[in-house]
Amino acid sequence: MPTVVAQGHATALSLKRAFALLAYLAYHSGPVPRAHLAPLLWPDASEATGRTRLRRLVYTLEAAVACKVLSTENDCLALVPGMVETDALRFAQFARRAVTAQALDDAALAEARQWIASARRTLLEGIAFGSESFDDWLKALAIEHEHLLARLLERVVDALARRGEFASALELVEALLALDAYREPSYVLLMQLHAQQGHSAGVEAAYTRCAQVLRAEFGIRPGPQTEAAYLRMTEDLQRLLSHRVERPAVRFAESAAGAIAYTVLGAGEQTMVICPGFVCHIELAMEHPPLRACVQALAERFRVVLFDRRGIGLSERLRAASTPDALAHDIAAILDDAGVPRAWLFGSSEGGLGAMRLAVDRPERVSGLCLFGALARGCAAPDYPWALPAAAYDVWLKRLVAGWGGPVGIETFAPSEQGDPALRAWWARLVRHAASPGGLEAILAGLRDADMRAELARIGVPTLVMHRRGDRAVRFEAGEHLARSIPGAVWQPLEGTDHFWWSGDSQPVVQAVLKFAGASH
């Protein structure tokens, strides 16, 4: 049975017709004639009897709640404005706003999940008293309520999936299926969640479940759209597996802080060390076709070195902050172990800090710098507004850690490809293997506290600075600042929104590097 709360306390209201009257009036914005309400609530009574019972019901209802909630003018009944709130109506108002919003922030997402928990209960459960007209009205209302709940569930599932919160998203898809076990788009959504995690078995199980339910109830198979979605996701995942190449030979450079894993591709006269961002795994990195294609293009000209910085991937897992100094020492240890006296450094994102640090401290080891999506300082300062404030950075880090294990941050790092199941599956797999949540916190704490601004004027090697104008992870102005502050730096602004250098239109990046390093040789 529904509940009436008056003056903060649950109030006993045993009459089903009292609940029915409140609900019916709540869903009608204006006065409702008694001549309509009486036969609605007492369909078998005479007009006079129905009116008499309605008067008694109004008296009983207001006596129970101990206040006047109904106006009775002009032979009509209506709720007194401002006296009654109906949770189902409040849910409907919130849900309509949420499903049309461009994005759900943390507060809206939390409120949506609270509403979903209550809105899943049957509308006016147990309210039936032999009125066909009322039952028809309630049935139409329940259908509209369920449709709105389904739209909100889909919106929240999408938001959770974008955050990498797949366990919660999968739970809510089950709530969708509980509303309508035969609704094929819900099974497609279930398949998508598994595909985004690289779970081919989950995709197969979701499709099989859909097929079995439809065959058992209707004797039909899934429709062409469901079939096409299943085939597309299956093919994408198979393509991902088929692109897995032979694992590169892994070497280990010993340093004072532990072993640094690296691999070498190509046999060019010059060496280029690719300094990764905050996360990497050299064995899994080459499984992603776009990244592999970019590395192979560079390996046609250079001897390319890929490595996992300390605390990441196959290197020593240390719970210590990753600093530009530490990354510079990692690079130097690799050059020593590989017998390379001097190398080009390609530093993307946070990797640019370590590359610049080595160029300042050991310029004789650095042929030149190619920086992409890089920055000089990890968090904002009064004279450096192009990064997150420290407090906002910590919030971002907590959100990243909370979603770790899924394709976390993909909408920021590769927005142009965030819906690609193959990319999401690969990235989720890479981050799961690259670092633990605790290790990630230690690494990114070092980025937050990094500040290379005072050292930029000391960089004396040829430097190319590349940055995409719409980069969502590191603002374009941070790249402009680097180009202004490094003596003689070549500034190469690029179009696009992706922070991953191999995502989107990667050809301008590779071509700029090859052209710059060739001209400086």
C-alpha cells in the first residue's frame, strides 16, 4: 500500500479510495467535478449514494491527516495548492529533466540513482476496488511511469559506463529487463556494456539470453537491429584479438629504484625514446592497431624504445610518487642499458615532464625533444591557470581511481573514439594490467606536484611542441606556454580533441616528428 506522510509522520489511511482520490487529484492540475469522481470511485452506486460517500471520504481523509488538503468549491474537488507533494510526480519532473540534460554531474547522478530505487516500486500498489474506469486510468499512468523510468535507467547506465562503473551499470540494466523482459534494446545495452569491457563471452551470453526469451514466449528470433548490433560487437572484439601481434622482446634496465622494463623496435641510426603518460604497458600497448601503426611508422626511421616507467606495467611496482626527476632517471637507465649515448625523446602528456628534465640535466644525452599534449606544471597556480586547481585535481584523481579497471577517462583522453568498443576494451584491459588503484594514486600525486616552469629556459636542445586545440585533458594554452618558454621551440598547433597522440588524426603528429627530427639531424 502507498504511504501518506503528514507533518513529518506516516499517517494511517486504511481506505483504498482515499489513496485513489489523492492520486487522481494530484495528477489533475485543476478542479475535478464531484459528478466525475463519485462514479469513478463507486461505479455501482447511484449518483446520490456516490456523492454521499464522497463527502464522507473527504471528511475521513482530512480528519486522518489533521489538516485541510482539499478545496471544495463549485461542486468540484481539488488539492489545496502547496499542501500536497506526490513522490511519483516529483520523480516524473526530475526524470524528464535528467533524460534531456546534456550530461549528469555527480549530484544529478546520485539523485537519479535514489529516485530509481524508489520508482521501481509498483505505482499505487494494492489500490483496486472494482472500478474499471479507475483501473484503466491507473494502468495508463503506470505505463507512462515505466516508460519514463526506462528512459532514466538508460541515461544513468550510459553515464555509469562512461565512468567505467560497469558493475553498477550492469545492475541497472537488469532493472530495465525486470520492467520488460522482452524489450530488445535492453539486451543490446547489456551487450554493449560487456563489449566495452572486452568480454566477448558476456556479449554472447546477453544475445543468447535475448534469443531464448523471445523464442520461449513468442516463437521468434531477435529482430534485425539486435542481430546487427550483436554481429558488429562480436566482429569488433574478434578484430581486436586478431590484431594482437607477437609480444615484443622485453629487456630490463637496472636502476637504483629497481628494474625498468623496455623494448626496442626498428633499426634506424638514431634512437627515439617514447616517454609515456601516466599509464602504459609495453606488451599490451602494441595490441591496439592505431598505436602500433604510429610506432611502426616511427620505427621506419628510428630505433624506437618503448618503456614502462617505474611503478607501471612490467617495471618495478613501487608505491612512490612519480616525479620528473624519477622519469628522467628511468630514461637515462634505459639509454645506458641499451648502449645508446644520445637519443630523441618523444614525451606525451606527463611523459613530457621527464623528457624535459633529462634535457635540462643531461643535455649531452638528448638529441632533441618532441612534446605532445605536454605541460609544465601539474596543477594550477595564480600565474598558471591552464591546469586543474589542486583540490579539483584530487577530486578528478578519486574519480579516476573509482573507475579503475574499466575504460576509465576514455571520454577525456579520446573523445572522438569513445564509443569504439575495440578501443574501450583495449584501454580497459591495459589499465587493469598497468597499475593498481593505489599505485595510480602514487603516480598521479607526483604529477599534481610537478613544476618545471623555472627550468624551461635552460632547455637548449631542438624542441618541437605539438598540441591539439580541443585537448580535454591538457589545455591548449599549456602547450602554447611551453612553446613560448622553451628557447627556439617550434610550435605546431594541431586540430582535434584527443589527448592520446595516436587517436583521431594521428598522421600530422607522426609527420611532424619525422620532419622535425630529420631537419635537425
